[in-house]
Amino acid sequence: MKADSQFSKEMFQKATQEDRNAEKIRRPSIKYWPDVWRRLKQNKLAMTGLIIIVLMGIMSVIGIYINGFDYRQQDYSLINIHPNSIHWFGTDDLGRDLFTRTWFGARYSLLIGILAAAIDFLIGVLYGGIAGMATRKVDAIMMRIAEVIYSIPYMLIVILLSVVFSTQGSGTSLFVLILAMSLTGWVPMAILVRGQVLQLKESEYSLASESLGATKGWILLKHIIPNTLGPILVNVTLTIPRAIFAEATLSFLGLGIQPPKASLGSLANEGLAGLPVGNAYQVLIPALFISLIMFAFNVLGDGLRDALDPRLRK
């Protein structure tokens, strides 16, 4: 059958270079984690928090060696010396250099926060993942157990453990503090992971893996947990300052690290006695460091939450 109309050269136009470039990819494809880092770097407040954390970590390692004083060294001729060119943060009521003791205390506070968050992460991910993948009855039992554990105040646990260990002559130690906070602190992480697992186990890739014969454990480790890392990492960055603040509170009440060792909370507790007699620097300096650490981790957590959210990608 013959066409009703004929095509001619006048009906066509030659494509210009601009038309050829219209379908070009404007920028190279960026993978998920490099894109997260790119967006995090654009958040100036979050990067400020990250820089503070890095500097705090470095100084907590090398700061105690900078001015040559030992954190246990006492000099009764230098009691309550205000900050000067030799003792940069001054001295306490036993003549100990506060610059060295502050960085030693920052080391303990950061260590407690990071270890407590790591334990909460491991237990919470394991417990929440199993509860989410289990049957409805097992899930209900596991969550009720978690809620009962979470209802126990960690302060009561610390006091009980302190009493037990003090009767053995060891007093409250780093191990006791981390153990007390970890006994109940993993529950929020477990609840978060369980909710993510319940949502993702009904996704297409999970159902496809199950139809191909994959076990629930394999699906959990290979598919679900990697896709929940975003909310988990945000929760970890917010767990660290909570643990540091909890330790500072306990140390301020005398239930934390015992002398001659120190944390930022115990330093603030020791410096409180100097407040009425004009030695406010003894409590203000450790309080300032606690505030800086809390600020840094919180703004970093907020920045990570925004960077990990694909809906905010531009």
C-alpha cells in the first residue's frame, strides 16, 4: 500500500551540538556513602561538631603529656592556684595541675561514652533483629522483657553495683559504670532496629531472597541490617553524649570514677567546693568541656540524620 504522503528533506532539521548534549549526564553518578559524606561536609554545624570531637579525642591522648605534670602529682605549695602561664587551667585543692587532669578526665568520659554506645549497638542490633524476624508471639515476649528491663532505673543499678563492688574494696570503676549503663541502655536501640526490621522484611528484595531459599539469618545480615545503618548510626551518635552525661551525673554525685583517677563529672564535683571561695574555674572548666562534647555529638548526630536521609538529596 502506497503512503499518502511523501517525506522530503525540508521536513527534517539537522541536530545541533546543543541538541546532542541535551541527553548527556550532567555529573557522574555518586554512590550512597560518598554522597552522604558530601552532604555532611556541606553542613557547617555538623562539621564543626566533628572537628571538636576529633580534637577532643587527640587531646585526650596527648594532652596529659604536654605540660609535664602528672595527673596524680600533688604539691601543697601550689594549692588553688588560678590559671597562669605554668598551670594553664590552674590547680585544685590538692595542688594538682587541672590541665592534665581535665584531659585525663576527657579521656575517661569519651571512653565510657564510646564503649557504652558500642555495647548498646551490639546488643540492641542483635536483640532487635531477632525480635523483628521472629514470629509474632516470640516478638511480643521479647519486647515485654525489654520493656521490663528498661523500666529499671540505671541509677538504682549503679548504686547496687557500687555497693557490691565497694564491699570487695574495688569501689566504683570504669567496668561498673559501663556495665550499669549497658544493662538498660541497649533497649532503645533494640526497639529502633526491630521497627526497621519489621518494615524491611516485607520489602521486595527480602521476599525475593526468601523465595530463593535464603534463611532468615542470612536475609537479616545481608539485606536488612545494611539498609538500617542510617538510623542506627544516628542513634549511636546520640547515645554517646547521653552516656557521657549520665557518667558525669553519677560522678558529680560521687558514684562515678574514684580518685586519684578522674572524669569530667568527678572534676566538676571536686571543683564545686571551690565555688564559694572564688575558685569557680575548678568547676567551670570541666563543665565547659562536658558542654562542648555534648554539643559536638548532638550537632553531628543531627547532621548525619539529614545526610543519611535520601529524601533530602539534591
